[in-house]
Amino acid sequence: MATLTVWKFDTPDGAQRAEDALLALQKQELIQVQDAATVSWEEGKKKPRTRQGNNTTAVGALGGTFWGLLFGLIFFVPLLGAAIGAASGAIAGSLTDVGIDDDFIDSVRSKVTPGTSALFVMTSGAVIDRVHDQLQAQGIHGELIQTNLSAEEESKLRAAFEENV
């Protein structure tokens, strides 16, 4: 089963560093990154820069259209307003099936702000304790914004990424 998670980092390059680290861990067979995309928002910029990962095992598992739509809904739809109309309702309904609803969009939108970045990643087969140790050793700490895991699985995943304070 694949897991979709969204991680926020307090620097514009944090998400890219985390993605690079996960891809390196994938080579050690500690995790399988099926698809990923990053959002980097430089301080002083009006909009974030988005990038779909291209070094994943299942190239385009979700596809550029998915990431474009998701990032459009989160960061750019307020510019489009009602112009999207009924078509967006059907699309939004299908996204809700995988846990992407208004709460998800509002949460990401409120936390990913200028000076931060976010990693959107679909993974499977993680050896959580080893992934945790490797990320901690590299000083990579993020805040889990959203996931489609059970509460117990989410707790373990949070521990893998977050700094123990």
C-alpha cells in the first residue's frame, strides 16, 4: 500500500534535501519512493516554485497532471475563483477519496508560506527506524502536515522525520 504524505520544512531548500535523502535511502532499499513533488517558496516571492520529481522508481506514478492540479488547487486557485466552476467539483470529489479535501488544502496553504518548502511524496515499504536514523544524521527535520495513514502509522512516521525536542 502506498502512502501519500506532505512534509513542511522551515527553509526553501528543505524539501529538496529531504527528497534527495529519501532517494538515496531508496538505493539502500530502506524505502520506495513511488512519486514525489516539491514546493519551494523563496522569501519575497509572490508564488512558490513547484517541481515534480523525476528520479522515482515508478516514473509518473501520479503524473504531472495530478501534481499540477493539486498545486493549482492549493496555491493558485484563489486567482481563478469561480471560473473553474462545476468541473472543479468533480475533480475535487475524486481527490477527496484519497484524503485530499478542503481541510487538506487549507492546512497546506496555511503552512507553506514564503521562506518555507514542502515535500509531497508517495512511498511504500519504509523501514521507519533506519529511515529515521539516516534523516536525523543528515539534520533533516520536517513537520508532517498531512497523510493518509492510520493514526498509529502516522505516529511512527512523524517520529521518523521530526526532531525530538
